[in-house]
Amino acid sequence: MSTDATIGAIVGVVRQVNRGFASAAGVAILLMMLAGALDVISTNFNLIGLESRPVPSTNEFMATMMVAAVFLGMPLAQQCRAHIQVTVAHLVESRFLRPIEALRHLLHGLFYALIGWFGWSVAAHSVTTGEFAAGLVDFPVWPARLALAVGATAMTLQCLVDLIGVFDARFRVPDDRADAPVSH
């Protein structure tokens, strides 16, 4: 297998992993919407003469799904350059743009690597101890901790691909939105 084919395969795998995690984030958002709607409806059954009661552990479930939605969606947002960015290109000479971009990806990757490193240790502890949020129904905490660790690790990987892409165009992940109209 040639070097270009290997690099293309690596970038393709990263791209597919990011899309898979983003799909999981979308499912988490859908589940949050359904749980929230069900909780509101069941809490207001008294309006139609039925006994109302909230769905147990909705808050804990929503917190878990929120962590999954945020951390699993970040790598695709980074890949598509959809994060909030501060552009300093107009403030510096063009010869400094590549070093600034490299520094940005390096610091961004280090930040998420630290989150991932801490996240994996906390997730491992949470899984081994069977950590849960006490309530009417004991709700497991480890899924949120695991989603944070997985998402931060995937984000670190995407930042590494972006960093290498600063110096080698073969590592630049194609942007699916390139043909999409720009909205302001």
C-alpha cells in the first residue's frame, strides 16, 4: 500500500469515526427531547384529570445525554471548522500564519488530551465502583463519564490530524460543507 493510500485511509477512518460519534450525539439530543417532553406531559396530567407525576431520574438522564451530545459532537465540528474561531490573520504577516495555526492545533489538542486523560481515569473508576446518582431511581453515572473520555480522545485525534495537516496537505480532512452556501 502506498504512503498516499495509507494517509488517505487514516484520514478516512478519522472522518468516519467523527461522523459516527456525531450521529450518536444526535441520538442523545433526540432522546433528551423525548425524555423532556414525556416528563412535561406526565407532570401536567392533572390538567386533564389524571394523576400527575414526573418521570423518575429525568434530570440525571438529561445530564448524561447532554455530556454525550457535547463531547461526541465536538470532533466533527472541529473537522468541519464549525467551532467558534478568533481570526488573527489580518493582524499578522502571512509568513506567521502557518506557525500560528500549528500552535493553535497543538494547544487545542493538548487541552483535549488532558481532558481525555483525566476523563479516562474518572470513567474507569466510575465503571469499577458502579457509581450512580442517588434518587428515586439510582441512575448510573459511568455513561456520561465514558462519553466525555471518548469524545475528548476523538477530539485530540482530530486536532492531531489538523496539526499534521498544517504541514502536509494529504492529512487535511475534506470539508463536507465546501459546497454549502455560507450564511451570515
